[in-house]
Amino acid sequence: MKNIYVLLLFLSTGIGYSQIIQKSSCSEKAYEIVEKALNHMMNLEFLTARGMADAALIVDENCGCAKLIIARVSSSNKDFGSRANKLESIDRSKLSGEEKVWYDALSTSDSEKYSIVQKAGIDKFPSSPFIHYLGTGGLNYESYKTFAEKFPEHASSAYNMMSYGYLRGEYGSVDKEKAMEYVKKSQDMHDGPNAYDSMAEHYASLGEFDKAVENQLIAFDYSTFSSPYQPKLREYWRKANKEEVVKNLKQLQSDMQDAIIKGDNEAFQKFVHPDIIISTGDSDLGKFYEFNADDLEVDENFSWDTFEVEDMNVYFSIDMKTAVITFYAKGGYTMNGSSESYDLNGNLKPNSKFIEYSTRASSVWVNTNQGWKTMHSNFAPNKGKVGLPQN
């Protein structure tokens, strides 16, 4: 995030900062950075916290707190080193007392042992905000309220979680006003994206997607490259602009059918994604097959006279990344080189080449990094009607 790139400014501001960990193994300059890194970590802004921890290690390669931050926020992917590997590289004996408590807590995956370590740490360091913070977590909303009351100057992350508690009725009845009040408190205390992401989520849960987009954009602005806030931003935008999305999808469906009928491969390519295999079931009721450019070749057995789609309806997945369009297709085609065709009941009709076409259909579209792309379609004749000719 953008704070990663201005770390040196922190070293020269001279602004006083209340201590989260009261005593650290880091040098004075590195300590300034890790305090801010801890604040970001507590607010779930792990990318910023990791960047600051790396910067602290440049200032002081023996900064134990920075190493603990990295162990906490980094991936446990074996290719990048597990948390256990990161902890093994830390000399516990050189850590401060509070850091040792955190080291021991990070070293266990057993919740009971973790609780024992944290409570023992409270006995040793009763005034340490960070050791008390280790006792918060998950859906224990009372723990956030207790922490905020005891350490209001470090309560940004707690206020954020409390806002969810009020929105979900964890403190009694659902209180939307309190939820917004507390997430705003978090924003006022801490300059970071997480509280804006939370406020956006609150507005989205209330169906106010315009406000959700507004707040998610602020969160996204903190890190526009590879941002963890981008997916939600896109989702909220789609929901805030659902009518426009539906209109565009209907047009895409209509344009794609036009390209298929005309056998126009160049026009068809804008509806496909190179990594998506398209499955199709035609109205001749044959087997499903994989649809590709070869299937755009004009069938020599018949020629389309008219084709149009109507009565389209669009249905979305929860995140609006997948859409199902249902519609009806009607028109007519002429059999080539034959004096026989079928009537609307599927019976042979002598001395006539024109066949009326009437089907119901559905298609699946996926929102990708290249826009909406088709994934599946299925056509079937309407009851008593005719689809494509059967071979």
C-alpha cells in the first residue's frame, strides 16, 4: 500500500506515538516503524504491516518485533516459508518480555494453550495494550468492547469489529446507527483502508451500493496495484449499476447470436475468453459439445431467413460475477436442396422449404478480467415447435 513507499517520512516527523508494545528489542528508529506496523496489522492491513516490518529490518536487522510481524502476517505457503520456519529463525532469548509472549502465542495452534500464554502474559504485563489485544479475536465481540474501554487510544481495530457487532445484533438488537458510528470512530483514529472497506460492507448489507462504492474506492485508493479491496469494489459497482449491467448483458447476448447466425468469427471473438471452454446444447436435442470457431461455419443444409431473441431475463450469482440469461428465440430457415421441410408440429410438409423456428434458451456469462464472456448455452424447441433440423 502507499504507506510502504513513504516510510522514511515517519523517521523524521518527530510526532509522538503512543506505545502498543511498551518495550521492544528494536532500535529506537526501528521501534517507531514497528509501532506503526503493529497498528496496521491490528487493523488487518497486512500488506502495509509487512512492508513496514521489512523497512524496520533495514534500519535494524535484529528487530525482533519486525520478525514477529512478518511471521504473523505472511503466507504459510511452503514455497515462501511457513510460520514455524520464520519463528525458528528468531532468537527468542533476544526478544523483550512482551515479544516473548507473542512469540509463544504464535508458536502454538492450540486455542487452549494460546489462551494460557496470553493470560500469563497479562499477569506479567498488565498495562501492555498489545498483550491485551492478543486476547481479542473471532466472534468474541465482548473482547473488543473490553479492549476499547481499557485502551481507547489503541481502539481503532476494536471499534471496527464492534461496528460489526452492532450491525449483527451481538450487543442486543441490531443498531445500524451505532454500527456506522463505531466504524467512523475507527476511520477517525487510524489512517488506513480497512475501516473504509468495513463501512462499504455495511452499506452493501443495507443495499446502499452507491455509498458502498464510494467507501470502497477510498480503500482501493490506498493500494491500486494488486489491491485486496478491488474485488469488492467491482462487486459493489455492479450492484449499484445493476440495470446498466443487465442492459449490457442483453445486448451482448443479442450481438453474439447475430455473430453466430452470420458465421462471423471476428465478431464472435469478443464474446469468448481464451481460458474458458464453451459448452453448448443445440435445439436439435443432440448431445452437448464444446463450441469453438469451427462451429461458426455456415451449415450447407439450411439457410436462416430470420432470427431474433426476445423476452430476456438476467439472473446473477451473489457476487454478480456470473449471470444466467433466459430468453426465447424465434425465426425461420429454409432447407437447401430439398423440397421437404417440417411444420410447427414436426411433421413433414411436402413442397415447402421454409421452416418456422421457435425455441427457449439459456446462457451463462462470467465476468472476467476481459469483461463479460460466454461460458455455456442451451437451446430446446418450445412445446410443439421446431428447432434446428436433425441430421
